[in-house]
Amino acid sequence: MKIMKKTTLIIAAAALFMAANTVSAQNQEQRLTPEVMARLFPAGVVSPECNPDGSVTFRCQAPNAEKVELECQMYNGNRPMVKDERGVWTLTVTPDVPDIYPYAFIIDGTKIADPNNMYIFPNEGFKYSIVDVRGEAPSVQDIQDVPHGKISYRYYTSQNCKGIVRPMCVYTPAGYDPKGNEKLPVLYLIHGMTDTYETWFKVGHANIILDNLIASGQAKRMIVVMPYANPYIEMMAQGKADRYDSMDTDLITNEIIKEVIPFIEKNYNVLTDSNNRAIAGFSLGGRQTLACGLGHPELFKYVAAYAPAIFGNEYETNFANGTYAPIETLKKELKLMWLGTGKDDFLIQASLGLEEYLTKQGLKHTFYNPGGGHTWMNCRDYLELTAKELFK
């Protein structure tokens, strides 16, 4: 009997010893030791690396790839990268000017974002990374030592879009209290085709640009509303739409007027007259801006189209069919009509046609025609220039 008890005690002690070792091993596993870190996060490469001479080095780990290229808006086309003995592909590029540039790696024909870069271009389709190349002096799109506003993510249910829940981002300037006494004007800022409600601040740095302009007294304090101008993806996913009609402007015009504006005016302390309401947009968002803004001058006194996706002379059709208000009405109502498109932009011809048409019709407007193409580098420039002119 004593032998059995002794044997039982020995077995129990062994079990306790094994359990203690297991707990100890688990505790060791839970500690972020160098060994655990190396297993969880295999060694990567530094990419992108901004160098003191203004160049940028891009690196891509693809040891089994036959060909890797860099697509970057610093230049036209793609450039081949060079593979080293470790299987790391490298390319160093110097941009003409410091700016924020989208880029991607193309590995044996497949385009991917840089896996070593946390800064991603928000988009429904392509996946780019972003590199911020700084100059010697800070630019208006760089974070500076000024009071900073904030970006809020807001959600609402859209009856216009058949009951789906829709997101938007809202910029409010430093010190603004939605429930306070300060009433502010509002800029409704629309993204381009396949972009999202995040693109204007994550790529366009709209919040930083406004922070800097407001702090320097170059722009009025304002709220910037960045709606998601493509409801079709969610509507199709829920069986509430059977196609994506990118050229249609009625759905988004109604969405802004019937859903977005009422939501903002209910939840923020804002000025609600047309003199304190502006609309601007890039590319497809520029097309939507023209339809919504020029179509409703009773709601928007400031309209700014950035490289708008209009084609041929359809602007004449839009004036004729009532999509846009009559020229004589716009002459009386608008305080600002602003059009900007780069000389190398693939949409420049229609913009030149619209500019000539507005000039012949005698509608006062600004036409800005810088170098460059259909890029967010130009977009940030457009936003800076127009923000200075709003609500004066």
C-alpha cells in the first residue's frame, strides 16, 4: 500500500514538473524575445529609403522572380530593378521635385504594393504605396508646427442609395467644436474614379494643406467633407444595383444634396446658406462636381473642377439638357468657377474646350493649366489654390 502511495506521489510530482515546464515554455513563448520576434517578423528590407541627396531607393524581396519593375509617378512608364545575390531587387530614383509619389512593384507581371511600406494608397482597384520625398523647406502639404485639425470617420444610412450604410470622412479645423457656437462654411470634396473617401487626406493631404493655410491666414476656417462618391460597389454586393454606371451623375448629385448635406448640417454647427457652401472634385469627382455644382447654383456658390472626366463637347449638351444651369443663371449666382487641368493630362482637350466655351459665353472663371498629368501631385496644387479663394 505504501509502495503504491509512493509511486502515485512520484507520478504526480513528474506531472507537476512537466506542467511547470510547459507553462514556463508558454510564458517564454509569450515574451517577445529576439528569437520569437525573428520568427514572427522575418527580416525585411528598408523600402522606400529617402536619401540625403534627394534620391529614393526602392527595394523588393523577390528571390524567385525573373523580372521586377518599379512603376512610379516620378517618371513615365516602368523602370527595371536590379537583383543582388540575396534576391533583393533595388532601384534608386531622383524625382524632379520633392513631392508625394504613388508607386508599385511589378513582379513577373503582377503589380503589388510595397510590403515593407505601411503607407498605402486607398483605392478600390489598384494597390499602390506612397513615398513622401521632402524638400529642404517644408511645403504646404507637409506637417508643420501649427495647430492641427482632425479627421473623423462618419457613417449614415442613405435612402437615396436604397438603404445602404455609407461612410465619409470629415475634416474639422483646430479648436472647432461641433456643438459649440462657431459656425463654419463647408467644402464638399470628391475623389476620383476608383479612389475612396480616404484618398483626399491620405494621398491628397487635404487636412494638412488646410491646417497650414488656415494657420497662415491664407484660407478661411472651414469644414471639408469627403464623401464616398461610388455607392455602386456596396449596392451591387447587396443586390440593390446590377451595374456600375460611372458616367451617370444623377445618383451622386442626389446623394450629396439629399443625404450628405443634411447629415452634415444636422451633426455639425455650419453655415447653411449657399454663400458658405463649396464643391470640388478630381477626375470623375470633377465630372460629378460640375453636374452637382453647376446644376445647383442655388446650393453652391463656389465650384472647382480638377481635371474633370468630361469628354468631347458634352459640356454643351449638359448646358442644353439642363444638367448644368443656364449660363445667365451661373453668371448671377456663382462667386467662383475654377477649372484646373495639367498640360499632359489625358483629359486636357475637353478642359480646353470647356474653358473656351465659358470664355465665349462670358462666364467669369479661372483656368489653371500647369505642367504635369492626371496625378495627385497636381491635385494637391489645385486644392491649395482653390482653398485660398473660398468663402471670401
